[in-house]
Amino acid sequence: MFYVEDKDFISKDQGRYLDEVVTKATYFPDFPWYLSPHQVVDDDKPYLFHSILNRSEDKKDGLAGFGPVDVNAPDESFNSAMGPFFMKLFNQFSKRNNIKYELIYRCCINLSFSLSSSPTPHTDHPFTYKHFLIYLNDSDGDTCIFNEKETEIEKRITPEKYKGVCFEKRLHYAEFPTNGLRFVVAFTFI
């Protein structure tokens, strides 16, 4: 299984910014979160999200994402003013870990909370892709990745603040935190 983990790719200044703007929102208490009634189509398990780069099926012009970018250049593909910041984090991780990419398909900050139901195993897209996750806080609610045959869990990833992980397309799910909140930035790319 392709898997890369890096706990040191985010600078202290970047971490402070993430805390202030996203997880604690001390400077921007109106950081926009949107409610989705489901995490996986029709699973009836709500969560909050902030879309950085919409999936192509959610875009009016049908663009399929974008390739390596100048993080300082404005880009109409972003759905959030935070787009350049998160693309910079993606590029930092990719460069440090020698991960090449052609296209970033989506990027979203997910905020989940305790639910009394079980998570839904799923893949994000019907085509081959990779995941890149950045955990924004320490939490329970592991990310569980199935083996290639989809018969058992091969890898459990415990959320640790500012840990980045990258893995190939696999059936997976995120456990719900038992208390508190779970913040994760989720990218998919090819």
C-alpha cells in the first residue's frame, strides 16, 4: 500500500494561522461552515464543511481541477479565499515527500462531531486517485483504510495536529469522534 506520513511539514506560523482562522476562529469568528446532510451520498450522517476547491461535478463550468499552480496567483477555481494557503501546504508536503501530481481534483475542510451511528466505508471517486489529509487537531476518530481486497482494515490513522498523510485510492472511512470536534483537510489528486 502506498502511504506517506509527515508530522513536520507545517511551519509554526502556518500552524498559528490554522488555529486562529479555522479551528479556534479567534480572529475570524465568521469563518464559513456549511452543513451537509450526508458525508457519503445518502448516508444521512451530517457534517460541516468549508470547500476550498469544488469537485468538478459541483462546478458550473465543469473544470476537472487544476495542476501545479503558482500559489500567489489568483485562480477562479478556488471556492475560498483560503485556496492559495492550502495549495501552499499541499505543495510543501508534496515537495518534502517527493510526490508528483498532475491535477488536484478537490480540497475541503471537514468538521465532524460525535454521532451515534457507524461511518460509511467509501471511495471518493470512481477513477484512480490519491488522498492527502491534514489533521488540524488532536482527536479520536481514526481514518480506517481497507486492504486491497476490501476485506479488513489494513491501516488506522489517528488524527494528530498538523500531521499530513497521503495514500492511494482505497475503501476507507473516518470514525466519528467520541467527544469534541475532528478537523481534517481532505484533498484528492492524480
